[in-house]
Amino acid sequence: LSAQPAQMASGFAELTGHDFLRINTATPGLRILNFDPPVVTVDDFLTAAQCDALIEAARASGEMKVSAVGGAANVNIRTSRTVTLNIPALTEHPTKKAILDAAEALLPELKGLGASKNAFKSPTSSSPFSFELPQVAHYSGGEYFKTHEDAFPEAIAQEKGYQRRATVLVYLNDVAEGGATKFDQIGIEVRPKKGQCLLFFPGTQASMPDARTLHTACEAVPGHEKWISQLWVSGYAGKHTPEGIPPGPGDRAARRAAEKAAKKNSKHGVSRGTK
């Protein structure tokens, strides 16, 4: 994108900031695949050494398990294996930190999130973004993840109080045949390239799922395999509280905090009546 006119980069940044999450268009290696909905890739998001180290650690962990997708209707939708980077062997892995740091640089609204105590907690109106725990997934030849959305249905997002707003997918190896990520609605296929990030936005600023980001993890051809890391950025989906106005029922965490503060103040307050 750096080779394109400044107006194009600025316009794209404005679009992503208005409806999704603002992308740092000065990111080296950034390439726009689709404007709306925004789909971009970033070369060298991770180094080859970081990719190799994470693959080996995940493989050696013994914790790779068949990926679960909720709902009876989802039987056989996914055949890959996954491990979450919170097991003892992986929770402090340096590539995990590298992914979080690179995601913050790519999406400036997340700056400092990885070091925050709320980094992996459910978002609130006062801490509106969080990371879901990064995962590593492995697809052997013939394995797949059929067409799906990453965002939650609107009712589920409201129940949870957050929506998946961004998908940061990193290809950890090259795949010679098969294994592409295919966006069914917009006609884009991305072939795995080691160290490359694929970024898209499954949920909008309004916490609505964007069906245009429906995608398929195509089968790797037998004899080949695919390794990826995936990180979801979640955004608060409740009622945002304007400054100075008590929180309402849509923000239970903030309401509880306000109630605690009120009780504390009542204990330590000074009477304005007669002495």
C-alpha cells in the first residue's frame, strides 16, 4: 500500500476506522485484497524462525485436539486439530507475544492491550477490546473447515456482551497445493504463505456479523499440511455509557463498580446536617 497514492491509504484507513477497526496503512508489507469488506494481507508479520518455533512447540505439546465447533448442525464442518496458547508449554511462548505485538501495531486502537490485565477478559464499556486466546491449528492433507463465519449471531453477541470484531490469521508454513482461505461472497482466495497475516473483520462497529466475510479453509492436498495461528479481537457489544451518566442495565460490570463506589462513599462520607 505504501506505493499507492496517499489519498488511497487515507481513505482506506478512514473506512476501516468508521465501520470496523482502523488499520495502520503504513504497516510494511500491507496489501489490500478487498476494500469493502476490508480484507488485507501483511507479509513478514512473523519471521520464519518464529513460525517454525511455534509449530514445533505446538506439535511437541501433545495437546493438539480435534477442533470443536458448537451446535449439532456443525458436525463434520471442521476436521483440523487445534491447541490454545494457554497451556503451560505455550502460554509464555515468545511467538505468542510477537503475534500480539504485531496485531497491536497493525490495529492502533489495540495499543497496549497485550500488557493490560484485561487483555484476555471479556470486554466492557470501559475496556472495549480484548483478545481471545491465540490458537494454533493444524490441517493434514484432506482436512478442512467448511464455509463459516467467525462472528457470533446478533443474539449470541448480545448475550455474551461482545462480538468478534477482527480475525488475525497467520500462516505458519507454505502450502504447495491446496489449503487456501476462500471468501465465498467476494470471490477472493488467499494461498498460505509462511509468516503472512490475513486480516479481516467478521463483525462491524455496531456488533453485527458481516456475512460477506463467510470463508472456507480449503483442503490441503494429501501429502501436504497447513499450520496457522489465529487470534480474534473481541469488542464490547453492550450499551456504552456516556461520560458522567450512570451505567445502565446493558453494562453489568460497570454498574457493579458504580454500586461498590457508592457504598464506599456512603461509609466515608461527611454529613451536611447538624453537628
